[in-house]
Amino acid sequence: MVAHAERQAVNTPIQSAAADNTFIAGFIRPFRYLQKHPEFDVFLLMNVHDSAVFEVREEQLSDFVCVLRKIMEKPVKGPGGKSMRVPMKIDLAVGKNLGEMKDFSE
């Protein structure tokens, strides 16, 4: 029982930081970018666990994917404003609906 509590004490801050990084990189940054760039007809529809779901016009898909990868993979600033050294790595999938999603690679 003590070992379980010790593991939780170590693991909780790590999981919390990872969740914060995912939220910042996956939701806050894209949302702010889309507010500043109305030329993209893109909607952030929802999040599912650690995934963001966007609705993107087909003709804007390639351009938006480039932007999304750039803003999401940029390292998040940690405590004291220092950039973390490990960038986020993202996987992209595309489809007409969630049931038809296929991996997207450039």
C-alpha cells in the first residue's frame, strides 16, 4: 500500500504536466491562431482525451496541417518561462467523420 502511494506521489505531477502541455499545444495555441487568421475556414470542434478534432475545408487542408504541426510541436514553456527541451510530437488523421479517419503524412 505504501509503494502504491509513493508511485502516485511521483506520477501525479508528471501526468498533470503532460495534460497541461497537451491542452496548451492542442487546444489553446490552435484556437488563438485561428482567431488571428480568419483566412482559415477551420473550426475546432471538440477534444477527445488528448486529441483535437477540427473541421477543415478540403482546399485548406495542406496549408492548415503545416500550420497546425508547427504550432503544436513547438515546445511548451515550463515553470519560470523556460522552454521545455522536448517538443510535442503529433499524429494527424483525416476523414469525412471520426469513423473514416486515416493517418495523414505529408
